[in-house]
Amino acid sequence: MNRVVILGRGAAGKSTFAKRLGEITGLPVVELDKMFWRPDLVATPREEWVALQEKLVAEDRWILDGDLGPFDAIEVRIRAADTIILLDFSLARCAWRTVRRSRERLDFWRWLITYRHRSLPTLRETIAKSAPNADLRILRNPAELTRFAAQVDRSQRTNFA
């Protein structure tokens, strides 16, 4: 596990998990939301976003955390990943976390609500086409996330022992 992409519905906990996984593995973490969104939540133009991601994936080791929904050019980082972690948490859990953390625009809520029916099938198709050999982990709740982190932690300790 050297090139990890973490995807999922808004407020699933991608950034929090990316930081934890970075601590366990020593991989540098890049929070894509911070790079993609310009002031006043203006999206980076697609051509610029593709070019920026191509620079990021040229590195040997990384965790790229983020799912920018309809604004994204996900295929760039999917092609370069050896591990893809998809947080497929429930709408109720993600909506509750969203309400607790911040105010969001209508387009965010639309994406959040339609994620499983619109975004997820496209993601799965892109993964199948662009990264058929990547290790795909679909985690559906916090307990599965915790178990996966513990498994990676045990593996890291075993490799360094």
C-alpha cells in the first residue's frame, strides 16, 4: 500500500480516516478539497485539476483523500492507485455529520442525497476500467473502518518487526 485513494460521500469521514491511515503507514496525506476549491467555493477548472493531480500522482507514495462529485476528474488518481478505499456510509450518517459540522450549499446536499444512485455507479465503473488491479476496499460503517485500520496497523508492525 503506497498509493492510496480514499473516496466516499460527503461527511463520511474521508479526511479523518486519511490522517489516521497516514499516521499508521507514514504515507503523506493530501486533502484534495483544500487544493480544489478556490475562494467562495469556486471549482478549479477541469484542465487545471487534471494537471495538478498528474503532478500529485507522479510521487511514489501518497494518500489522496477526496471525492469532489460531479466536479471531479477521478480517473487521474484512480489509474495511479494501488489501493482504493471507498467509504459507502449511509445517507443518514453522512447527513447527520454534515449538519453537525457546517452549513453546506444546495449542490452539496443534492450530491449527498443522490450519491448512491448517481456517483457510486460511475465510481465503480471508473475503478473497474482504470484500476482493475488495485486493492478495492468498500467500508460501509465506522466499525468496518476501525477494523481495517487495525488490520493495516498490525500489518505495518509485522513488516517492521
